[in-house]
Amino acid sequence: MSIRFYSSVFASVAVLAVACSHDAQPLSPSVGGSLFAVAGGLERVVKLFDACDPATFNAILGPGACTRNGGVTFQNFIDQLTRTQSVGAWHFAPTVLTMKEGQALVALNSGGETHTFTEVDEFGGGIVPNLNRLAGLTTVAHECNELKPGDFLPPGARSSEVEEETGVEKYQCCIHPWMRAEIRISEK
């Protein structure tokens, strides 16, 4: 398939691009789930990673779509997604996190693209139909259809919420829906 095809396929992602400066990121960062002391307790961190190559992603998706140095070319991203229905460098770390009630759950975008960290009832597709198709996802997680501007985390951004109920929560990126995490919350 041609680059023009991919350009039109992913044009909707371009509107989510955020232009800002960002330091270089490693290609395969998998360290996550850190504990940090905060007022009133500890926070648990899930990092959102990607390895976009700015030259090729910005050429297809528009300026500012990728703000890191080096990485996976857009064509390699599409090739891997087509073959495996996910792209390993686009991931949450850790994918399973345990924490206690009253602790803060923090999502930190350590990548070069905009992501979401959206709680969903069930994992599903996201807001980019062609990424859903290539990932083999036929049902969109309904929470992804209810996103607000503040739900998008540009590179370097973070979100935080104190967990107040025990149980298992599921989170996914509504742009790259194979990016997923399960948060297991136990009593204090």
C-alpha cells in the first residue's frame, strides 16, 4: 500500500498532535510502576511509551505529531501493526499494577506522541478506525467515544487520581488501543 493511503488513513490522528519540545526517549523503555512519596501516601505510576520517528510520523501525520528523537519509522509501525495487531514499543509499563485504596494512580506520558489513559469497562478499539482495523478490534470501547480534550496526554504530561474503591480497573489508550493496563486495588 502507498504512503498516500496511510496518509489518508491516519489523518484523524494528526489533529491530536501536540507540538512541544521533548528530550530523546529510549526505544524500548519498560521500567514502570514506580512508587513516589506524596502528601497523604504513595502514588503508583504507569508510564505511557512509544518510539515514533519524528521525520516519518510528522511527514504523514503533520508537524508535531511526534516530538522525540529517532525511533520506529511510520512504515515500520504500520508493517508491525499489520503483522501482529500491536506495536510493542507502544505500551503501558507496567501492564499490571497493584496498589492500595487511597493511593494516587498517575499516568505519565514518556513517549513522543499524544496518548490517553482511559478507564474502560472492557478493552476494545479506540477513536482511530484504521488503527482499530489493523489491530483486529471490531468493537470500540464506549468510553473512548466520550473523551474530552483534557483526556489527551501530550508528551511529558501526566494525570492523577486517588483510587477510592477496591477491585480491578482496566485502562487503555483510545488512540493506540493495544496499549493496556490492569490496575488491581486492594484495601488499605
